[in-house]
Amino acid sequence: MNRRKFLQRLLAAGVLTVGAAGGVWKFGFDRDGAVPAQGGERLPGLNGESVVFGNKNDSSGALFSFMIVSDLHINSGIAYPSENFRRAIDDMIAFESKVEAILITGDVTESATDKDYEEFRNILKSYKQLPPIHANMGNHDYYNIWISKDGAWSKETMPNGKTDEGSRLAFMKQFRLDKPYSEAIINGYRVLLMSQETYVQEKPDVSEGAWYSDEQLAWLKERLTQRKDSKPVFVMIHQPLPAIGQNGGSHSLIRANEFREILKPHQNVFLFSGHTHQDFQNGRAHYVKETFHWFHNSSVGRVLNAQFRPYRENVAQGLYVQVFADKIVLRGREFIGRAWIKEADWTVRLV
């Protein structure tokens, strides 16, 4: 069975994702073939620009406005994830307020193959300019080990001559990083992007869970301790946390007790996860208040119902975040219909 047929069969069965786990103001950026810059490939959003989408004259008083998207699952063999991402970007271009950054919380690609990353780059290059784009790794960004040299899914021959290290390096090269986890300071606000650091080729017992090393957890603690004020800080993970008091396993954050302890002393911490693809309108809770504020994002690539099955076509969702002096406003967005989602509308007062 080739890779395309395998993936299409999983989609039809509704298990692909689980196995991995409106504006009217027009801004003048249109799709266009971007010309590579001298000395390297030009990739809008990854060149250090400070481009703003939407209404750059927005007078709402927001100090920082950004979009969080998750689980793109860009796939060189199936067209709709790419089209969903394009339509999400097109919606941001025409936004009624600013979009100053795009954050991707894991599963950028379906299988992290060279062709999947090429498809992702081609989407970026089809725009003249993009806001800064930052991303972390999800479990699917390690899936190249399941793909044979002829592009077929091959569990029996895993790792198919590939390594988890190769997947990390491919992601880091794509996003111009020296580690899989990273920090971005945008408009004076700190964004910390945590990444799954290994997968089953190196550490079989992690399964589809997120393993963070001692080094990455120490880095998180140090970055939070660095804060000299009460400005909100935004922490991005892929797999969600398990229940309070438990460490995670497959499909969750493994060293969850340590992670929670690191966040606990700090005020105004906002945590965002993906992985579950849960439709903002399926009745599940998408905001959990602990010592921090935790939001479960939906998916651009494929939204799922509460039973983790695909059930709605032509839907791509994300979360729009605006930072004000005294509060954070968060709103779910349906990109294809260019509409706000009333079930995903929160205002959190800062302390």
C-alpha cells in the first residue's frame, strides 16, 4: 500500500489524527511567486521581518495581537491541509485587527518528509510577505521513520533508514533554530515554544507522548525566573497535560508534574496546547484554570468531534489572542467561513 492510499484510508476511518495524536479591512498583501533572495531561499515569515497582517491601523488599544494555529498536517500527498492553511492565511490578510505573529503549536507536517517540508515552504513562498512565524515540534514532526524510501507507510521496516535526530534537524533547519525549543520576544512579550525532543526510534517508551529533557525544563524555569515584571508570558506545547498530580504517557506531556511545578510560582502564564484537534463547538472544555491559564486549541488541518472522529468538512480553526494592559482577550476563529466562534470567547484579567 502506498503512502497516499494509506493516509486516505485512515482519514476515511477517522483515526489519522488520533493515531498521532470577521474582518473587512483589506491589507495589501496578495499571493505571488516570491523570488529567492541572493545567498539563500526566501521564506516569508522566517526572515526576521516584522510584517503586520490585517488592519495595521487598529485602534483597539491592543499591545500585541497574534494568531495561534495548530496541527496543520501539511502533506505532499493530500491537498486539503495545504488549502486549509492557505485559507487561514488569506483570512488573516483581510483581518479587522492586527496579526503581528503566527505561532504553530506542533504537527506542522503529516510525516516530516522532505516533500512535506517542501510543500510547507511552497505555501510560505506563495505570499510576498508574512508576519513572523514560530513553531514547536509535535509527534507527527517525527513520523519520517515510518516512511519507506519509496514514500510508502512501512511500520514493518521502521525506522526505514531514518532517525529521530534527522527529524529534529529537519525541523530546526526549517525554522532556523539551534535547538528544537525556542524563545521569541515580540512587542516586548515573551513566547516560549516547548518541543517534544525524542520519539520511538530513540526512546520507544515515549510512544506519542512529549518528552522534555532536563535541559529543556531548566531552560523553561530560567526563562520564567528572568521576568522582571508581571507581563504575561505565553508558553506553547503540543500534547496536552494529564490530570493534575499525574505524569503523562502516550498523547500527553510525560514529565507533567515537574512542568506544572515550574509554572506554579509565576503569575500571568498562558499555556496553549494542540494535538487533540477538538472542534471549539463540540462541547468540550477548551479553557482550564490552574495556577496558569491553559487553552486547548483546535486544528487547521482537521477538526474532530468529542469522540475524536472527523465530522465536519471545510472547517479550519485557530485562536486569536490580543494583549491589553489589564487583560488578555482570546477568540476562536473559523478561517474558511471567516467567522468568530461564539463558544470560544474568553477574557482573562491580568494580576
